[in-house]
Amino acid sequence: MYRPWHARCEGNAPEGELYGGRCYTLVSGKRKGRIMRLLVILGLLTVIAVPARADRPVTAAERERLVAALSAQGCSGGKMEWDDDDQEFEVDNASCSDGQRYDLKFDAQFRLKAKKLDD
């Protein structure tokens, strides 16, 4: 049975299709080069399109100061991180005294920059 999409190799090729013990496919060298270039370009675009995450966990000393800053805002808990890109501390999903959850941002001196209701 002839299958044009199938690679022709030693075990399944009719006589005369093997030359020097090599297997041949229907993809030519020129077409193979285009496919490889396309794959490289798609790979590079994927790397470029995915933003680098520059957040890091806070240190013990930073956590202590953030807890104090959160308490001053009437909040507690939440996930605490340092955002290297924006040079600020982020506290996600903090519980506040009004019963709502907020995302808070503090500058490097632990002063409140933003308090936004969590989505």
C-alpha cells in the first residue's frame, strides 16, 4: 500500500527507493529548511512573548515591616512579594477590617502606594 505521508525506509520501502542505506521522506531539503526556520522563529516569539517574572518572596525582615504596615491599614495576611520591575512590595488578597479583601502596594520605605479591592 502506498502512503505518501509515510517515511520510506528499509523495513517498509519497495525495492529501488533506498540509496546508500538512507531513508527518504517527501519533505525536500528546501522545504525542510523553511520548516526549521519557522520553528526557530516561533520558538523565539514564544520566549519574547512570555514576560519574565521578576517577583521574589520577601525576606523575614521585610515581612515583619510589611505586617506592621498592613496593620496600620487595618489589614492582615495575604501573599507578600517584592516586585523588582516596579520597585515595590505587593500584598495580594489581604483581609481588611471592613471585611473585604484587597491588593496593596507599598514602596521600598513601606509607605502605602495603592489599595485596590481584590477581584
